[in-house]
Amino acid sequence: MKALAREIGEEATTPSMSETLTTPLHNFWADAATRYQKEHYPKMHMVRRPFPRPDNVDASAQLTRDLIRRTRI
């Protein structure tokens, strides 16, 4: 989260993506990152929706491109 804030700014909007909703360790990590962000970077907004995708690199890449396209200024 520190590196993210340094690179994109402390007031940016970022997505939280997950390949699967049933991976407990990933969900634990994502929840911890969100808590840290809220405590240390309260003006940063993390879109904390799960983005379940199949284990498919092309689908994940397309989702990422779509998110980038929608958030460009």
C-alpha cells in the first residue's frame, strides 16, 4: 500500500481484484490492505468489489484494460 500511494498518489482510486472469491488467503490479504489503506491513506478510495474471473489470463487482462480505460482522466 505504501508503494501504491507513492506511485499513484494518496488520493487515487484503485480497484481490488480477485481471481476467485473462494481463496481465503487472498481475501485475508485484500481485507488487510483495505484496512491499512483506510487508516493511513484515508483520501485514497479502493473499489473493494470482488471481480471474480475464471483462471484465464486473457479475461483478467481485458478486465484490467477496461478498468484503466474507465478511470482515465
